[in-house]
Amino acid sequence: MRSTVCLSRNAVCLSGRFVSRLLKCDPHAYPGITPFSIHHLRISPMNPLVLILPGVIVLTWVRWIRPGRTPLEGRSIASVSIPILARARMHLASGTSALAVAVILAIAGTAPWWILAAPLFSYGLLLLLPIKYTLTDAGIRLGATEFRRWTEFAAVRRAPGGARLIGVQRGRGMHVWLSGSRGDDEFILFLKKTLQDAYKGGRGEVPAPSVPREQGFTGTGDLSAGGFSGFKRTGT
């Protein structure tokens, strides 16, 4: 029995000296060292600022993928897939923000330069993620985000990167991302007509928004033109 204990102690001692040599530690300073001794694991402490980047990347995904989404209301009108160019515009601001955080961390020496691959990879995955607009006679939904009623909006106007559903009485609006093709005009006209039909159906107490009758649009005016090639209508 004693011989067994001695052999065990010798084995621990030998393993401790071996680990100490690998880690350039003094084996006599820490008697009874084992390979699993945490005191001899020379791991550089992680700077907590590095956690900012994963947080920013997660936020870029949470914006478009939200669990427990609100159910659709009304009769389904169309399901319109967003082309990749429109998705590139949609994710550009958040992707640039994540990349900027990674560059700052790398310049400050807080993280290695290969960390720049993380936001670029995340942006690429977001581009590949199919997103669609779901339209009903009661409202609209972008991807898996919150369902918005048509009566929450008063007009459809051109905006950078697409169009904007203007909120009633300065309420929260909704950006409609477009690809920049000729089909954008007809899609916005389609949105505008759907918005008008929702008010004509008497679904809300908000008075119907006034819509100009002239064709075409200006940089800040309402849109009423043609073209629908930029978006693919997947169903009715």
C-alpha cells in the first residue's frame, strides 16, 4: 500500500516538474503541482472591451430576427421577396458599425487584426438570409419583425435607400428598402394604393391621408409612378 502511494506521489511530482518546465516555472516554489493547477496556466487576461464587438454583431441580427413575433392580421395580399441589393442597403449601416468597432479594437491593440473577419462574415450571412415583405389588407411586416397596421401610417414618400411609410401625427414610421431599380416605383405605388384601400375600408379612426393626383415624384414628394421588376412577388 505504501509503495502504491509513493508511486502516485512520484508520478504527480514528475508531472508537476514537466509542466513547470513547459511553463518555465520553478517546481520548488510550488510543491505538489499538478498538470491541472490553475496557478501555472499563464493565460493573458481578456480585455472586457473585446465583448463590445459580439454585442454589436448580435444587435445586427436581433433587428431582423425577433422571437415571439406578432401574428398577421387581415387577408393576405402579397409576399414580396427583397432582392440582394436591397438587403445590402438594409444591412449596410449596422454592418459598417460592427466593422468600425472591430477596426478600433484592432488599432488599440485590444484584439488581433483577424477579428475584422467576424463582422465581415456576419454581414455576408445577413446578405444571404432571405427576407420578405408580407402585406395584408390590415398591415405590413418586414421579415420576422413587428406587424404594423396600415392605419399607423399617413403617406408613402421617397427616402434614401428606398421609401418611407410616414407615421400618423409624427408617430413611428417604417423604412421600405428598395433595390434602386425601375421596379421600385411600381412597388411604392402598390404600397400607396394598399394604404388607401385600408383607409377606405374603415379599419381605423384616423382620417384617410390626402394623396396628390399628379404622376411622378420629387425627392420629398409622394410617389405615383410605374415599374415592378425590382421585386419578386412570391404569392397573393
